[in-house]
Amino acid sequence: TSHFTFDPSFMATGSCKSRITFIDGDKGILLHRGYTIQDLAEKSTFMEVCYALLYGDLPNAKQLKEFEHNITYHTMVHEQLHFFFRGFRRDAHPMAVMCGVVGALSAFYHDSLDIHDPKQREISAHRLIAKLPTLAAMSYKYSIGQPFMYPRNDLSFAENFLYMCFAVPAEPYTVNPVLARAMDRIFTLHADHEQNASTSTVRLAGSSQANPFACIAAGIACLWGPAHGGANQAVLEMLEEIGHKDNIPEFLAKVKDKGDNTRLMGFGHRVYKNYDPRAEVLKKSCDEVLAELGINDPLLELAQELERIALSDPYFIERKLFPNVDFYSGIILKAMGFPTSMFTVLFAVARTVGWISQWKEMMEEPSLKIGRPRQLYTGPAQREYVPVDKR
Ligand code: CMC
């Protein structure tokens, strides 16, 4: 062990230098390229944030126009991908479908696979940011048996996504601007979060010089777990299971006893030991969306009560467990009409820009070395081989 530090779960390992995202977990601060997440979520747009994450600064008007053009130019997916989808069972989880179809992109876009060419890297980045919403919407449409909707490049990124998910060819469809704004904000709030599990997965895959489509598919697989991006689905399932405010004390007692390893989903974070700044913005958005849609969701009231009780409970106070970004996102997404199985897919759509920006940053380093953690071996010492008839 003298040659390396033993750090299971990477609690104290800095794996890279990065200029993209800054988190101060004790103070609850999140900055992308120096801008606060609150400013970005409230004053900016997802496209501007994508540009900043990829290129380092917010764009000026001309740069933004050109970037938006580049992204919309790539929104369609290869027509053959429509047939690829048809190989999946209709009841497949959309994240399972996403792992497959995003991984398959490298079989369709051979002309941007040269990872040593900066221009091709940029085209791959644009393709991934542009095509993920299309693939995500297709995975939804496929699961409900509706026809795929081709992207509409006259719409904004968020509008087009809602259109591809909720429009049908037979009827005219108008995107509600309040919902489009909320969707855009959800994308912004999930865009990047430095070296979390899925981003580290993307970097590790990239360090072996795998192509960017394969790397992002690896990130999607890692995001799927309920301890990471799967938490937004798990929060809603938990709220439904609790069912009523009166059942909160019993549920929290089970969490605190660690019965069945039950956790309060949407609470706690490896880095934040304070309120997750993204959760605050989302809570406000949640109120706006429900008001706009005239929805009075008892789950929101239940969530607020759960938060209130947990935040004054010594178990959560001592362990510095606060609501994270996923605590309220599910309620908004449900109000918008998304089924719970799509929640993590939406996270993946948003996080793709973070993953690919981190990958691009890594690829721009002068010397790229493969990532290769070590281990502490705890198995048997060298022993003699015994033939099978003597064992
Ligand atoms: N409910 C109850 N207890 C918890 C929770 C929770 N949500 N989170 C942590 N704890 C307890 C844990 O049992 C442990 O207690 P003890 O000291 O008695 O053993 C202590 O707090 C420290 O927990 P940990 O598991 O060592 O902390 P971690 O940094 O490894 O885990 C986490 C971070 C996010 C995986 C965890 O807080 C969790 O499982 N939260 C619920 C799932 C969730 O909401 N995930 C979304 C994270 S934000 C979005 C994203 O990044 O994808």
C-alpha cells in the first residue's frame, strides 16, 4: 500500500484540475465558469449555459446565434435509428433504451470519431447536445406507442423538447411558455456538477481514448442509479409510498433506524453539507408551474411537510442532510406530464453538456494519461493449484 493512498469511494481524492465548475459544499455555493447557479437559472438560458460550459465564457449575441444554429442543425437523428429503437420491448425502462441508443451513436457518426482532431471533437459535442433531447423524446414516444415527432428547429431547445414529447401529428400543439421556461431552468440546474460519479465515469472512459458517444453512454449508465440521477424518480415513488402527511413520522422513524436501508430520497449530498442551491431555485419553479397549470398536488404539500420535519430533526441536523436538487424536480416534471420513468432521462439530457465539456477539457490537456485506480488486495495469498478430481 505504500505506493498509493487508500481512499474507497474517493472521499478525499482530487482526480483532475478543472476550470468549469466550482462547489463550496459548506456554504451551498455552485458556480459554472464563475457565474452563480442562481444567476444562470434566473437570468440566462440553457443554450447560453451550454456555451459557457463548453467554451469558458457566456457568449455575446453573435456567438450565441451561431451556437444555436450549430445545435439546431444537429437535432435530427439518423433515420436508421428509428429502426434501432424498434428492437426494444415497448415496456423497457427509457433509461435502458437511452444506454443503448446513445452508445449506438458511434455506429452512426463515423465522421466525428477522431478524438485527436479538435474540430471533430467539437462536432461530436454539438451532436450529443443536440441529439440527446431527440433520443429522449423518442424513448418516451416509443414507450407510449405514439409516433416519433421530428424536431422543430424554429423552436428553442426547451420548447422543441416539449414539442417532441407531447405533440402528436394529428393535432396542432402550442408550447406553454411558462412550462418551456421551467424546462429550460431544469436543464440549466442539472447541466454540470464537477466530478460526480457519472462525470468521473465519462472522464475515466475518455482517458482510455474511447470515442465521445461511448463515453456519454457510460455516463448515462452511471447516472441511472438511485443514489445519483435515479433519485428524482425515487423521490416521487417515496412520496407516493408515504401517501399522507400523517404517515411522515412513521416513515422517518424507519429511515433513522435504517430499516430496509430506507433513505430519505432527495436528501443528503456527498459535497453539500448545506441547502443545495439548486433545490432552492427548483422549489420556486415548482410553485410557478403548479400555479400556471392550476394543479393542487397533495404530493407538494407532503414534500414541504416532510422537508420541514426533517430539517428540525436531530438525525438530519447532525449529519448535515439537506434537500438536494432532486427533492422538488420530480413534482414539477410530474405536473408537466412526464411519467416518473422519464425523470432520470431528463437529467441525462441536461447533464450531457457537463459530461462533454469535462471530456473536451480533458482531451485538450497536453498529455492524456489513462485513469487507473489501485486497490487493496484482500484475497488469498499465493497457493498451490489442485486438479479438479483432488478438490
Ligand atoms: N437519508 C437518511 N440518511 C442518510 C441519507 C438520506 N438521504 N443520506 C445520508 N444519510 C446518512 C447515512 O446513513 C450515514 O449515516 P451514519 O453516519 O449513521 O452511517 C450518513 O448520513 C452519511 O451518509 P453517507 O452514505 O456516508 O454519505 P454519502 O456522501 O456517501 O452519500 C448520497 C451521499 C447522496 C448518496 C446520500 O446522501 C443518499 O443516498 N441520498 C439519497 C439519494 C439522493 O437523493 N441522491 C441524489 C443526490 S443529488 C443528485 C445527484 O448528484 O445525482
